[in-house]
Amino acid sequence: MYRPALVRILRRSGALTAITLALVFATGGPAAAHAEVEAEGARALDQNVELTFSAESESASAGITKVEVILPKGIVPADITYGEGPDGWKFAPTGRGWTVSGEKLPVGEDVEYVVTVRQLPDVTSLVFKTLQSYSDGRVDRWIQLEEQSEGDGHGHGHPAPRLDLKAAAAGAKPVSPTPSPSEEPTTAAPSAEPDTETPSAEPAADSTDGNDGMSAAVPLGIGAGVLVLGGGVWWFRSRRGGTA
């Protein structure tokens, strides 16, 4: 007699357990999502360091289309080289960091990509504030610092990706800063283009073209002399003829 009742109790208990688990996953999903940056064994002042960034999807209806990172102090956009990421996505530097974007990823799919940093600064940790955009216009802002990441007290904060660094290796030194794209290199080779400010000698040559360098006034003077001389000879002969 007790077995049907026990089955009903177990069935109800199972249903209650399923409901409980569903509520846990529904409320715990956003809390479990996060954005991270990793670089195994990274030290301050290390050069050519690969950083792996990942950001989990928090949307059940839209795919991730873009990730924007704001660089911490000590690293400039020119120090970053793109490695690999989602198929078809493009890397673009910005005034404060970079973006990686492309066609939307499948709903629920996380994004991961790799960049290389020319040199890490001499600090103990780096925070990379991140904005994660979705195809429906939603933006997840992974920008909270450690002291702000508790959010509403239930683990619903959005902490910024943080990379802790070991102490710099013995003898490590900062390299020269990467020049900004707007700066002109100081060791640039001289231009091979002609100096457009140098006066041309062509106008002076035009005044003597066809005369072998002789001024136009010279032949005019010679012609006038010939006419005067001829007139004088004619006058002298006519006078002698008259007196004869």
C-alpha cells in the first residue's frame, strides 16, 4: 500500500529538484559569465608577450559582434599586434586601445582572441576594461575594478579583465617608447624628390633662344650702322658729281 505513495513522493521530489536546478542555472548564469586575460608566467618588463582575451556570452538571443578594450597606463595602441581570433573578425587600433569585430557569433558562443604586447610596463597588475557588443545592440561593460566587482552583493558584477604580473627579471629594462603614427621618424632618409623651391634657369634661357646668346639689340645696332654708312657714301658721291 505504501509503494504508490512513495513513488508519488519521489516523483514530486524529482520535479522539485529539477525546478530548483533550473532556477539555480537561470539566476547563476550571468554571475558565472566573465571576461578574462591570460599570459602564463608574465613578468613586468617582459617583451613580445602574448595575451589571450576571452569574454563569455550573456545573451540568450543575440550573438557577440565586437569587443573593445581600453588599454591601461604604460601600454599604447602602437604596442599591440593582433594574433588570431574568430574567423573573419578584424583588428583595429583606437585612440585608447583596440577593437576586434566581425560577423555575429552564434548565440551563446564565447569570444576568444590573442594579441602580442611589445613590452609590459613595470607594474604588479594590469586592468583591461572591456566593452562587449551584441547583434541586438546590447553592450556588456566589463569595466569594474576589483573593489567594485561585487556588484549587487550576489556576484552579479562585471569585473574588468585583470592580469597579475611577476616581478621583472634581473637586468630587465624598459625599451624606447613606440612612436605614435602621427610622429615623424627622426632617422628618416632624405627625400629623393626634387626641391620645388629652387629657382629654375629656364626663363633666362628663353631671352636668348635662337641667338646663340647674343642680345637682340646687337643686330639692330649693326643694321642702323649699315644704313648710316650707306647714306653717307651716297651723299659724298652725289656731292662730288655736282662739283665736277
